[in-house]
Amino acid sequence: MAVLQENHRRYDLHEELEKALNRVDFFRIFHTLALRFGFGHFGILQLGNENDACMLSTRLVLHDLPSGLAEEYDKRHRFGDSIVYKALHGSNISSVWGVNDSTLGSGQSLLSQLGFELLLCVPVNAATTGARYAVLFLGDGEDIEQAAHYELCYSAASAFDYFYRATLANKAGMGLTPRETEILKWISHGKTASEIALIVSVSEHTVNSHTATILKKLDVVNRTQMVAKAIREQIIQ
């Protein structure tokens, strides 16, 4: 993992972030952050494309929510329809939501559906790919003061940057080569093997060979699953 510059301030998290090596270490860091600022839980959410059908449980890349909560939520609701999800796609500014906030929409809100009273969303981006994520903090407090809000947002962004580079970046691309990614992109556009062979100036046999390798690397069984997973993992747009 690349070493950050000295002027990248980590403040209280400096030692913890420098020592963090795996998902367990970062779980502890985010969990501690949540508790320090009066929240009970955290979640790191991969946003993907706004119009994708999405479930909360499949978008969470790391979290300490009660066991089965996200899966139970998905049985009854569509996270992609929530005002919070749409707001995260509409702005890069952190946001605070209360359970009785009228802007959450009519009927049961995301917070009441999950059983919390307060939600702080911190939009973040992957430094190398630009992929969009959000760090969520959930709890039962009434609100968060301005100074604490600023401090938590900065700490969350710093921790996410380390977390992405140490763990998520190793997953990005799923091990595909540039040529395999290029062929995958053309497959997602509906091109046949013979058409792709002409576009990238290789034989049709080579295209089929690359396709078989892509299927294996992505651990899927057909082209439809291959494209769907590639979009979900943000290998292609």
C-alpha cells in the first residue's frame, strides 16, 4: 500500500491506520469511530449506478449491523427506492437524517425500517478508480453537533482511504487483464465474438479463450451473469 504524505493528517487515527492490515483491523477502527461519536453501528456502502436494482445487504462491503438486519430489510423493502440512497447519488456533501425527518418521504422511513433514530452519511470515493461509496453511522441519538460532525466526516474519509487501498483495491478488477477488461466491455455492449475479434484485431478463437478466462475469474457461468457481476463490482460501467 502506498505511503501517505506527512501532510495527510490522520490526527487521532494515525497509529491505528498505519497498523491496519486487513478487514478485521478496519472493522475495529470504524466500530470504534461509531461509538466515539455516539453511534451504535457503522456500514460502508458501495453505491454503484443510481438506477441499478439494489439491495442493502449486497451493497454493504463492511458493517457491524445486527446479524440478519440487512437481509430482513431486503425482504420487505427496496434500498434503491429510499430517499437516502437517491440523496447519496445526488450530492457529495455529508448528510444527517433523523427518524422523524419529513424529507425521508411518506410512510415508513429507512431509519424506522432499520430501527434507528439517527443516520450520518459520509460520501467517499476510491482514490484510484473514482468508484463511489458512503460511510454510514447509525444510532439512537437526537443529533450531532457541528464540530463532532466535521471531525467524524474527516476521520471516516481518512479511514476509508486506508481501507480501500489495503483491502478493496486488491479486489478491484477481479484480476482481469486490460485486454480481458476490453473484451468484457464489448460483450456488455452486446457484441458477438466475431464482432469483437474485428474490433480488437485478434482471432475469434482468442476472443473465446479470453471470455472463458473472464468467466472463471469472475466465478460465473454465462455471459449474462458475467456482465451483471462486472457492473456490480464496477469493473465496467
